[in-house]
Amino acid sequence: MLRKKLVAVLLSLFILTGSVYAARPADFHQKYQLKQVVILSRHNIRSALSTDGSALAKLTPHSWFKWTSGPSELSLLGGELETLMGQYFRKWLVAEGLMTENYIPKSGEMRFYANSMQRTLATAQYFSTGMLPVANVRIEHKYAPSRMDPVFEPRFTFMTEPYRMLLLEQTAEMAGGKLQGINEMLKEEYELLEKVLDLKDSQIAKEEGFTHFRMDDLKITSEVYKEPNMKGSLKLANQASDAFILQYYEDPDPLSAAFGHEITQQDWEKIAHVKDVYGDVLFTTPAVAAQVANPLLRQMKKELTLKKRKFAFLCGHDSNLASVLAALKAEPYELPDTIEKKTPIGSKLVLSKWVDENRNEYISFDLVYQTAEQIKNRTMLTLDTPPAVFPISLQGLAKNGDGLYKLSDVLQRFQTAIDQYKILKKLK
């Protein structure tokens, strides 16, 4: 009892110094005890696909950042940042009493499960090392690197003509019912990309006459056993946006990161916005999300019901976070202090289970991520200098006065999202 009071007082002090749960009332930790944490994580910083002869290399006359790992693999900086995040969670979980310092989990207490791609496996390994430095954690994965695990691969497993028509209709609704309107919404961002890339002087401009991102060439492709895909300018612009985001984080010189162009922080956000829109188009329409997120929804729901489990870390991709949040009907949001406003690099959807003195169980939904400055400065993450934490709200579900959902309501929301897969499959 004395230890619990001391922890409550300590965490209340953290609230005053800008801690992870600054918006919660000072008596929160006197009312609730942390029982379980389930995390769906995006991998940390990887290298871009910018090798000589690649489509990305042809988009600019400039040379991209000299990456510290092979194409699409976790970079050295990514490993460092993920270790810092793991160390933060260690401090937080110890302070909350869910584990002790230098904890060695008993069988079944903790799970680390990653997609079988190098960048996701490595992210999970670095995180576990930071969180459990003496436990020698084994990362669960199904295949030899680098092959996609169907649980994490956001792919179609059925495709009917009525369903395909629904996909196109919902995608067009993003731009007022006009599919090509999605390109038109990005006109300002496209012009900025053309400038920073110096697209007019690029190899693709010289060979194909491609000097501007077009407004009329978006085509969505939907094939069974494949991920949602597209053709056209938005796909090319996304490749450039993705590489610029990674270069922004990796290159200490902001002028160099922008290929010598002086651009503002708001400009960087515009560049990153292209990638956010690309992800939304492919993975967050209701019909797409309900199908491609189904395997992960089932995994996460099961984790939340395992009595022995204290902690679970599932490591995948931004498409996983985006589709899961869409399937669960998260309220629209824009994250502060980051150029990526939806699912930043290394971000984590954290579902924490809390129990009150009457044994009632609740869930908190939060996106936890390193801010742009924390990434660029390699900031040590502690309870005094935590990562950013953004509370996620679910449409139609009521939180209590402490910002928590009833566990039963959350489990029902998961089941409703899971059931939607079968409903769509029967669509006529």
C-alpha cells in the first residue's frame, strides 16, 4: 500500500513536469492501476529505395542521402531511436508497477511479434533490448527475412465486383465524389515537390518529358492476395515524399536535406502530407480497412483477453496502424510536433488496460511517438522528457471523466470491426 501511494505521488509530480499523461487528473494513479499494455508499432527509420536506376533516383538530378543500411532496412539511426523508446517504456512500466527494473518475464507474460521484414524484426529487437535489457527476448516471427507475414500484410483476401465498386466509390468520396479530385487537392504540395526535387532537370524529365505531377492520372488497382495499389502521379509523389521524410530525419543539415532549397517547417509538413494522403487513399476507406486490418484486429482483441499477458508488442508498418485505426472508427486527428500527422515513423498505438478499486477494467487509446525535434536531436526519453502522447477517440464510444473507455465497449468495437469482414465478403 505504501509503495502504491509513493508511485501515485511520484507520477503526479511527473504530471506537473509535462509527463506522458499531462491531461489526466492528479488523482488518476490513486484510482487506477495499470494491468496490461498492448502495442501496435510502426517500424523505425529505414533506408529509402533510392539506388541507382530506381524510380526514385530518376525523379531528381540530386543524390539522396547516403543511407546506413540496405534499401528498406532499418537504419543505424532507426535502431538508436527505437532503443530509446524501449528504454522509455521500461521506465514507465516500472513506475506504474507492471514490472520491476531488469525484469525477466515468465513464460506467456510478454509477447514480441513482428512482421518478417528486416526493418520490423530489427525494430522489435531494438525496442525489446531497451525495455528488457537483461531478458534476451526472442522476437516471434513466421518467416525468414524478408518475407511478408499475412497477419501484417495489408492485402485483399477476397475480391468481388460489388466490393470493388464500393472501394472506388468510397475512395472518390475523399474528394467530393471525383477520383481525380484527390490529385487536385494536392496541387500545392505537388508544386513544392517539383521545386525541391528540381524535377525539370531530372532523368525522368529528360527521358520521358515528365516535368510536372499530373492531375488526371490516378488509377486504383485492387487484386486478390495483393495490397491495394495505385498508378500515376500520386504514387511517384509518394515515393519522393517518403524519401524526403527519411532524409529530413537523417540529414543534420536542413538545407542539404532539401537539396539546397531553403524551405520552412510548414513546407516539410506539406511534403509529408503527400504520403499521408497516399496512405489514406489506399488503406483507410471503410471497406478497405475492414478487410486488410482483419488479421491484426483479431490478434489485438485476443491479446486484450489473455489473463496471463502483461505486455504485447506487435511490430508492422504505417499501413497497419492506419487501417486498424480506420477499422475501429477513430475520430479524425492531426498529430502535433511532427511533420507526419497520422502515423509517424516509429509511432505506436498503445492500448493500456487499467483497473479501478472495484476491479472494473478500462482501456486508454494513445498514439505515442517521438517528436521531430526528439528524432533530430536523439533526445534521451525519460519520465521527465517523454515522447509525445496523443489520445485517440473512437466514434460513438463515450470515455469516462478520466479519459478511459470501458473494456467491454472496446472489445465490442473490435468484434464489430472483425465482423465487418464477413459482411463485405457477402456483398452483392
